[in-house]
Amino acid sequence: MHRFFLPPNQCQGPTLFLTGGEAHHALHVLRVSRGQRVTVLDGTGHEFLCEVQEYNRDKVSLSVAKKNSLPPWSCRLTLLQAIPKGKVMETIVQKATELGASRVVPLLSERVVAQFDQKEAVRKARKWQQVAIEALKQCGSVWLPQIEAPLTPAQFLARNELFELPLVASLQSDSRSAREYFRAFQAERDRLPDSVCVWIGPEGDFTAAELAAIQSHGARPITLGRLVLRTDTAAVFCLSVVNHELYSVSDGR
């Protein structure tokens, strides 16, 4: 069944309308027809099972047959990702969406090549948010991750956000497996964490000063194995490991 996305304020009544790019994709790429069943996602936990009613060259009318509501993931997962060169960040956002991240914070760390002014940072965030929407439709998740505008590690740390289990991918000799930290947390509190963040550095890693600042805010260094991974591979690796630790036993999702 084809999936489409509409923001929550456009999913209020018994009839939904696809316009703009969603309508174009429905009509000219997928070529939907009257009576066809489709799914609409609003990114805030709701799935609408619909039937195509009417359409013209730039608008599709959908009748809502059923609305499903699903709870959010039991753990809020934030990816703090140093921005790689080129369009690799788009792939990272896509995979983060598929792997259940609640939020992606792009980082302008010292060794990041790309640098943006405020206007460009906002434009990039909007573009990456659209990538997340497309990934949402592909994987069928009902929860859309928030993609923030790029900022420096120091700017993020200045917010003093609290995470029950903050982790940082590290090449340090004292790094431990993520599983050790999850097991220690569960042994101490008799439950799994409800908020986790993972810091991923750029090619060449965070500087020593950046890593010290990140760890001074409680982040535990985790190893990614014997090989040195590219930053995009490291992101997928870490999110996959966290997902396994959170959901393979806890709730089966």
C-alpha cells in the first residue's frame, strides 16, 4: 500500500487532501486511481487508512476509513552527528529515521569541513527534514524524527540537556562495548533507559578538547570494534546496536 505524509494540522477531518509534491507523486508517479487504498502518516503517531475519492491535476481527495494510533518508542534516541562532506548527511538522516531515532542534531565540530551561516543552516535543516519524511514513508514509521539546524558541540552542551544514558563513539583505549553500559544501567535501575544519545564524530574523530567536554557532561565512550569506521557507517552501527539493546528483549518492537 502506498504511503503519503501530511502534517498533523492537515489530518483533522474525515477527508484528507494531498497537494503539492505529495499530489504530484500520487498522480504522476504512482498513478493512483479512484477506490484505491493508501496510507497517510502524520509523523506524530497516527496512521490513516484511506481510499482515493476524487482527484484533479494537482489535488487528491482521500476518505479516511480507519485511524490507528501507536505509542512512541519506549526510549527517546538522539543522534548527535558531525556533518560529513557532500551529501552523506542525507544518507545518515535516512538511516536514522529507519532505525528509530527521535532526533538528529547535526554538529559543526572542529574537523568538519562544511561550515554554514545561520541562513544556510536553516535551509539545510529543512532539506534534511524532507529526507526524513521520505524515509518515514518508505519504512512505515508513524513517528517523524526532528532534524535540528547545525550547531557546534559546545553550543549543544550549553543547553545542559539530560540523557539517562549518553554515549560517544570513541577510539580511546578505555572505550567499552555499548552492551556493558546497558547491562550496568539495567542492573542498577532494574529497567532500560528512557533517553539515550549517541555522539558520532567526523572523519578524524572529535578533537581531544571536544571529546573531553562531551565526556565531562557524562557521555560514556563506546567502542565500534577493531576497525576504524567512516562516520556514516559509525552512525548506522551505533544506532543498530542501541536498537538491539533496547528492543530485542524489552518490548519486541
